[in-house]
Amino acid sequence: MDDITVAEALTAFAPWLEPTAAELDAIDAEMPLITAEGDLLDAQIATLDRTPTELDTRRIRRARRKVLAARRELANLSAAAFTPEVGA
């Protein structure tokens, strides 16, 4: 069994191990997709132990559309970041 020294424990929380501003911005940009995927997962989990009702089916369908819309928006943001401006 490996013992952790005090120095190792302190450097585990060193400031240079924190996420950078760019990483935090990327997480922030992906947050709508993360939330939408969580909603879809919740809707699917709710129907695991029973037969889905019409309301469950609509909830899952709505959650899937929300995920697809969030993925599209994220893809468009990513594409816009790499598209050169015309006339520049």
C-alpha cells in the first residue's frame, strides 16, 4: 500500500493544477449540452422499471430534441471559431 506524503497531498491542490480560463470557458459553452443530456438520462431512467406512458414517450422525445439542438448549437459555435472572416 502506498503512503501519501504531506508534500504530495499539498501539491495535489496546487494552483497550477486548476483549470485554466480557456478550459472553464469550454465547460461553460458545453453546459447546455450537459444539462440536456442529463434531462434525457432522467427521462430514460424514469421508464426503466415500467412501461412508458404517452407522457413518458413525449418527455423522452422532447429531451432528445433538446440534446440535438444543443449539439447543433455547440457545433455551430465550434465551426464559427475556425471560420475565417470574409474580407479580413
